[in-house]
Amino acid sequence: MTIIEIEDIKNQTQNSTQSYLFNLIVYSTCKARTAELKTILTRITEKFPCRIIQIEKICEPNTDEIKVSLSKERSGKNGQITSDIIQIFVSESQMERVPFIILPNIVADLPVYLIFGDDPTSETKLLKNMQSFSTKLIFNAAWSGSLKDFSKRMKPFLQNLKIDFMDISWALLNGWKELLAQVFDTPLKISHLRTCKKIIINYAYEKPEDLIEAIYLTAFIASRMGWEFKAQEIQHHHKQALCYQYRGHDINVILDPVSDAQAKAGSIINFELFAENATVYKLNSLKNSSKVLLHISSDEKCEIPCTFALSDINRGNGFLREVFYQSPGHHYAETLEMISKVNFRDIK
Amino acid sequence: MQTPFENPLQESGRTTKMADPCIMVIFGATGDLTSRKLVPALYNLVIDGELPAHFACVGFARREKTHDQFRDELFEAINNYSRNKPVDNEIWDTFKNQIFYHQSEFDDDKGYERLNTVLTDLDSKFGTNGNRLYYLSTQPSYFPDIIKRLNDHSLIYPIDQIKNKWSRVIIEKPFGHDLESAENLQQEIVKYLDESQICRIDHYLGKETVQNLLVFRFSNLIFESIWNNRFIDHVQITVGEEIGIGTRGRFFEEAGIVRDIVQNHMMQLLSLVAMESPTNMSANAIRNEKVKVVESIRTLPLNALDTHAIRGQYGKGFVDGLDVKGYREEDNVAKDSNVETYAAFKLFIDNWRWDGVPFYLRAGKRLPKRATEITITFKQAPGTLFCTKEKKLRQNLLVIRIQPDEGISFRMNCKVPGMTSTLQPVKMDFKYGSYFGAAPPEAYERLICDCMTGDSTLFARIDEVLASWRLFSPVLKKWETEKATDFPNYAAGTWGPKAADELLIQDGFHWRLI
């Protein structure tokens, strides 16, 4: 245990005037997730001054140590945004000490956001301890094992969770949810959606868990439209076909992965809906931007395509607003309920 | 204001609201406000994904112009004035196709007839459901006529008859020139519009820091419990600008600083500082409390006006080290102008909370700096523990900075380290910029969006406007009839006339040096 470093932290941070908006604790036992978490942290520290306490598990077997280091990160124009980062590298055997290291280093009176890099429904020891001083638990369904199991476990987990929470995959989908709400904004258009024949959703594929946002979007629509899940077929190249029913009418949803190096892995690229009277709604993401081209056509008319901006949730204020300040409402619970009925074997 | 359709894809309880599909018609679309504020605001709303997908904007003005000419001008305007620049071409390519120009005189019935046809066509093209937002960015004298003609051509929907679509009118300040004209204007427009369809814009209310006043006061117990005459000594509200009147000489000669700033913006600030807690956060509950404040302000004594109201006009001087001319030398200003470019007031709010607490207001052009601030000065701590007859304790100050450098600071006394018991005032400072980084949305973005969602909280209600005119109209009348003999009475680049300092000195105070 390296007490000296902890003393250094105290010395360096006491008697200094610095703005902090919140504390951010980041925990993960998965080495492979380090880069992803770092990206998230950069999104935050580039805009907001905060104290980050990062806990990483030392994966080498038979080790018995805790290492602590402190660094400062300056960002923003002229480097006026300063965050300090306390990194704690800890062996499995020492994990129970971690909350005791964190606790005195939290900036008092400010929110404590806990980004949990593992499946929160599986982990119990550390999470239980840290819940007592955390304001909000932030996790990502994409970091869980089976999505079906995750969605099933989530219900009792959330019932027992005493703090606010947010699922990053759900938050990232908000731009698309809002866009759909804007596009399908009349009883007629909602009926097109509710009784459509087919929906094709293309998403940027790199790895199996990239399917999550597409699944969430499908399940969200299904739950909001009152569809019943009927059948699932996994086709070639990770393509999945889901069949839902609405009052005896079949609705086919195709989740079709595409390779797109420019798009963020997992992000929705196209959404195409085929409804009655040859009515087609096409929403296509534009390359290298958070914009979507909408084109609606039917037997009778063909509307002029138009471009919409998706609110940028991937960074800055948008990320903070959706992940830290919003809470998943009943739509999230209903979406999970819908997901729990489907076995998405493609998720690792 | 009703929402016609509950969309199952929208989740209630989110902190952001989604605007209804609509067409916005801007009257006076070739004016400065459209290019500097309104269209950049619309563009920023598009960028932030806050504008409804089903939206169109029609510029209504007298000059001959094609749609494309109008769009090209707006493109330039966005490039110059938007907080998001340069213009994103992909967004613009769609957005420009939602913008149209409609040429007509404001008093030409045929123009309104054609407008009706245009809007109906746009409804079917853009799915805007017949919802209409009319922005009157014209000279105020046109307001009644435009509204009457909108009504005559069924462009305004009677709220009691048509429920599935809405029509609202945004009216730019000033709402009237004095009490009488404001009442006349109101009488004219209520023939055609319900109060819930009228949005009287006061862009100060769209500012993030002004909205934060309610949050600051009513979500922090510690401040609200000392927010009264037991603990507060006096309140100062300053709206200072270092710029002169620029090209607005003609307007300013008609208006003066009281009509331009004090009667509207400053009274909004004052009412937010002094109001009681609303029963809920609805528009009416908040505005009910605000109007009570304005109605409780003691009438200014016209027979001893100098002890409560000071006027000033800038002469030549220096701003930022540069020579600047006096008001009377500005373009379109009379050489013997009697118009005030500075005003200071001492007001009392006659209610239980504020009895005996003076509110000092000052607003001026060509002051040393641009600053809008509210300063709450607390009373002296009791006892003589840390002060002597010669050396009094510095009072606690709470400063709410509206612009620039938005934030809140608190001054308190602190012991200087060492063997003595010397006290030194220190400051705790919260700055929006240091914590939240990004620039908040412009006031007009918030206000346009609120009007589309039907939230009238941030718009002035008629009783607030009339109560404010009731207070200031007699003063303005007296000042107009009794010409100032000492104008210009302050040099550009100073904090106003000496009489304004004396207004506070007579009460044992001084203006806080900003």
C-alpha cells in the first residue's frame, strides 16, 4: 500500500482553489474496457472540471498491492478547465480497501457519479459499499454478458437500488428516440409505425455488443407501440430478424450490421420503415456528422428530403445532460421487459 | 395553450421539452432583429436538435425580394451572429428550404390573403398541423393593425373554438410608450387574442442567469430565510453599457433609457429578486407573484422627485481609452435633446418582506463597463466584537452577475492569519463559465422554443407591464415637461451624474464599484 502517494494527493489538493462540478468514480475490472472508459472521461474532462477517481484492477495473479497516482488534466480553451485524476490500481485481494481510499478523497458536498465498467447486476461487493456515498450509478448494458439475462436481472436490481442510475446505451439512443418522436408526430404517422410491415435498422458493426443500440431502439418502439414479440431468427453475418405482432398483424424488424469505419461502433446508421400504401420512411445518417436525412414517400406523394441534427450526446453538454442529469423513465423499464423476451445470442 | 396530440414516443418527466410542429411568421423580417437574433436563434435550435422536425419560417416584409435572396441574406446573418459558426452546409441546405419570403405591406389585405394560402400550402408540405407563431418584429405602431388583419383573414384561431391547433403572437418590446398607450394597445389586441396567445418578449427573461434567480432563491433554504428586511440592508440593480446609442439615435430620442431598459428589463429583475415563492412553477403562479411586487412599489413622489429619481445624459468622454462623443453629438439626436441616457431610482416595496428596504436601480449608456448585476447588501453584524466606532465591519454582499461573466459571489469577513485580529473581506465566487464550460443558449433560443411549447413563464403578462408603466409614466411625463437644465451631466466613461451618487449618500450608502 503506497501511503506516500495518498499523502501527496492531500498536499497537492489542499489549499488550492479549484472549481469542481462533481466527483466521478470510474471502476472496471476489465482491461479491455480501459480505452472506452478513457474516451468517456475525455468527453467529460474536456468540458467540465471534476475530480476523477479511477479504479483499475491489477490482473496479474498472486499480486497483493494497491498503487495510487495523482495527475492533473487541463483542457478547454487555454487549458482553463482543470480536473484532477486519482488512479488506484488494485489487486483483487485488496479490493475491499478501495472504498476506504476513495472516501477521504471525495470533494465534499458535490455529486458523486459512479461509472461502473462491469455488469452492476453481477457485482455485489464493491458496488454495495460505494452506493452509500454515490449519487448516481452509471453503467452500460453493452458491458454486460447476455442482454437477455441482464434485462431480467435488472428489474429486481433496480428495485433494490437506492440511488439514481443511467444506462449509457439508453442515453446514447436519445437522439434517435427524439427524432422518431418528431417524425412520427401525428396520429396518422403513429399508425403507420404501429402497423408497419417491415423496419430495417442498420447499425455500425465492429464487435458483437455493438448490437445493443439497435436492440434498444427496436424494443423501445415495440414497447411503445404495444407490439408482442413473436419470433426471432439469426441470419448470416450477425443479421437478425425479429417478428412482432400487433392485433394479428406481423411486423418484421431486421437488424442489419454494416461495416462503417467512420461511424461510432454501435450507432444507428439507417432506419427504414415500410408501411401501408407503399409509405416509406427513410432516415439515413449522414457520414461524419450527427445528422440524419429524412425522406418520406408514398403512393400519393414524395416529400422533399430534409436533414435533421441529432442532438450530440456523445460529448460535452449533451453527454452530461443525458447521462448525468436525466433518469431513465418508465420507457426504459418497458424496453427492458421487451428485451427480456428475446434471446440475443449474438451478444457475448 | 393546448397540445393537440400525446405522442407515445415522447416520455414525460424529461427535463427538456419538445416544441410543437409549427410555422413561424416573422413580421419585419428584413430588420436587424431578424438577422442578428431571430434567425441565428432558429439555426442554433436546429443544430441542438431543439427545433421541431416539422417546421417552416416565413419572413413577412415590405421590400421586394425572392426566397433565395432572403435566404442568402440570412445565411450571411447566421455566419455573422450565430454562436455556431461557420454555417454547417448540410444543415443549412435543409433549413434554407424551410425558409420563405412573403412580400407585402403590413396594411395590405391582399398580402394577408396570400399569406393564408402560403401557410396552408406549407402545412401540407411540412406537416406543421396548422400551428402558427407570429413574431411581430416591427415598429410597435403596426402591432394592432397586423393583429387585426391576421384575425380578419382567419390566421388567428379563436381559442374557445379551435382546439386542435394553436396560434400565438410574440410581441417585441416596447409594449406601449407609456401607460395610456400600453392600455390602448392592449385593448386593441385583446379583441382578437386571448392573453394565453400573447407572448410579450423581454429577452432578459430568456437569460440563463435570470432564470437561475428563481432556482437560487427557492431551492436554497439558507438564502430565502434571510431574504427580507430583517437581514437585508438594501438592494442595488445595475444595468450598465459602455456603448453609446450607436445607430439607434432615432429610436433612442423617442425612448430614452427608462423605456428602453428600466421599465421592462430592470423591473423584471427586481420582481424576480423580490417576489414571494410561487405556489408552483406554472407560468401563472410565477407571474402572479411577480406582479404583486410591481404593484407594491411605492409611487414615486412627483413633488420631491429628485430625492427618488435621477436622470442623466452623457457628454463627451473616454471609453476604453478612446475619445467618444456626447449624446447630443450622436447621429439623429437633437442638439438640445432632453432624452435621458442614464436613470437612477430609489424604490420601496410596501409589503411585509421589504418594508423599509431601499431598492436602488441604475441604468446607463456610456458607463465605464458593460455589466448587469444585482447586489444584495446585508445588514451589519450586531455587536461590537470586531469593530470600533472608527472602523465598521464590511457588510456581507451577495452579488448576482447577469452579464457578462455570469455567476454569483458572496463577500464575507475573515481573520487575517497572525497574532492580530485584523479582518479582511474575502469572496466566494461561482462562475458559470468555470463550471459549465459551454456557452448557454441565447435568450431568444429559449424564448422562441418556449413559445412553441406553449410555456409562457418567461413572457411578461399584461398586468406586470401595466403596473410598471403605472410607476414610471408620471415620472417620464414630468421629465418631458420639465427639461433638464444640466444636460449633459456626466462624462462618457464615468458611472453617471453626481446626483446619482448623492441619491445613495443621503441614505448612508454608496453605489458598489463594479
